[in-house]
Amino acid sequence: MKKFAWTATTIIALILVVFIYWRFYFVYSEGTKAGILNTFQQKGFVFKTYEGNLIQSGFKANVQSNEFVFSVVDEEVAKVLNQNSGRELNLHYKRYLGALPWRGVEKYIVDSILEIRGVTHETIIAPKNQ
């Protein structure tokens, strides 16, 4: 009976570890989004996270703007975004299947700034090679 209990506990723990990795740490997709940075703020009750909103260009029949809502973990990226509200940006993001409270409230995490239109390239933060 002890061997069965140990085996069952081990299997349940492994399944839990795989599920948590798949849900919160597996990068489902990554890509770029371009648009005008509408809002960028730090908010939260326990975990203060950086949250932003990018208005993407394009015309919809229902005249509703296409918004990209995202979180930022990197302080350096957050600092540059905070200084460029209202500008047109090209951002690199990673999408996870679930959000973690200390990483931000969104599943989309912006990790780098590819282009800020209308300024010099000193503020560009390139994606980290893995």
C-alpha cells in the first residue's frame, strides 16, 4: 500500500508540474504588433505591474478600434514605453496561455521595442537571443 501511495503521489505531482509549466511558462506564440501607444501605467494591489494599451491602425466596419492590451516585466522596456506615450511603436511580444499576478494581468508580455517612429534609435531595446 505504501508503494502505491508513493507512486500515485509522484504521478500526480508530475502531472501538476507539467500542467503549471504548460499553462504559465510555455510560450504559445510570439510576434510583433504596431500601433500608437494609448496608455501605459503601473498598477496593482499586491503586485505592481506595468500594463499598456496599443491602438492598432486599420478600419473596421463597426468603427471600433483594434486594441492590443499587454503587460511588461522588464523595467528598462517599461521606462522607454512610459516616455513614449502617444507615439507610434513596433513592439515584440510573447503570448502565454495563462497570466501570473507578478508578471502582469495580461497573457501578452511585451519584451522588447523594435521601433519608435519619429525618434532616433537610441531608445530601441532589441529582443534577447535565447
